[in-house]
Amino acid sequence: MIRFRLRPTEILLSLACGLPLAAAAGDPLDLAAPYLKGDWGQIKANVRYRYEYVDEEGNKQEANASTMRLRLGYLTPKFQGVQVYGEM
């Protein structure tokens, strides 16, 4: 197993370099937004990836977790001034 230990300065440097690139690229689902909207309503989607590493002091075991969350939603068109939004 390969173990990476990053110091706080390395983490901050990575964030400083990566955040402007991520902001420039934007959310890929934003590019598809015009195709997910119409007279029938609007489909919304959100994807989030997360990685977590735990190495507690006093505990000999380490833990790694890699998760991805997908949220899908539907927004109805307005009907007599009322809209409904459902998400799963």
C-alpha cells in the first residue's frame, strides 16, 4: 500500500494552484443546462467526489474512504404561480 503524507504547506499550495483551474473549467453539468430545461420543467443534477484519510493518534489502524454523491432533482413548471421541486 502506498501512503502519502502531506504537510499543511503542501496542501495549501495544491489548493492555491488547483482552485483557479477548477473555477475556470466550471461545472460540466452547467454546459448541459440548456438541454435539461424546457416547457416540461427542469432536471437538476449535482455530483460530488470526496476522499478522506484518517490516521488517529493512539490507533494503529488507518482508514481511507472514497465516496461520490449524486443528487438528482426535478423542478416542475409554474402552475398558477406554484412550483414543486423534488430531489433524491
